[in-house]
Amino acid sequence: MACKWSEDHSRRVLNSLEYNLFPAIGKSSIEELKTRDLLAPIKVVEATGRFELQQRTTAIMRYAVQSGLIDYNPAQEIAGAVASSNRVHRSAFEPKRIPELLHRIDGYTRRPLTRLTVELTLLIFIRSSELHFAQHNPRNSMSENTVNKALRGV
């Protein structure tokens, strides 16, 4: 199952490519692109502390290989030439802060689906990606009443 991006996310990614990558490669055909053509704009963006352009470019070129548009992915040679983002390791959640977490979840007023998803995740202890990509199976499902009771803590 292919993931679908929201319109807003798709627009932001395309804007980033249009602003950062497309001016550097011009109207070059994808078959003509070399590693050096892709590396220059990626290094410029990297200098600002953003690292997503390399990932996006590599993914686009990988798709081009998989689709038969090109035979070789020139972006795969970029990996050692640019820095990767430093991961920030966060300390474990302290149990004494659970009441604060629950209070903040209850007070969340933006998207109701987001709040319900967080509540459901806390109840059934699964990763958000597992919940996001779960598929409905009518032969193995709880009734709506059962889910509502679980969310209300009944």
C-alpha cells in the first residue's frame, strides 16, 4: 500500500525542490544528471542546517531507476559527501509526568482525530505508524460501541 501525502505536505516538498534543486539543474533531462549536478544544490541547503533535500533527491532518483527512466542513481554517491542530521536522543518519559500528559491531551483542541489517535495509542500500546497503516478487516473487528467504551474508559 502506497503512502499518500497530504496536499499541504506535497506542496511544501515541491516548493522546496523548485526553490533549491530545480534552478541548479535547469532543464536537464533526468538521464543527463550526474552526482556533481545534484551535490552542489544539496551542499548549499546543507549549509543552512537542513538535510531533507538529499533524502528527497535520493528517493526521486531511486524511483526513476525503479521506473526504468534511468539505469543508475547518481544521488546514491552523495551519501558520504554531505553531513547527516544529528539525532537528538531524548530521555525516557518520567512516570510522575503522566497526569500532566493526560491533562494536555484532554486540553488539545486542534484536530479531534489527532487527540483520539493519541488516546487510542495509549490504550492499546502500539506505535503510531502501526495505527496509521492499519487496515480494516470486517471479519476481525470490534464494534463501534466497544471502541467508544474503550475510549471513555468504561
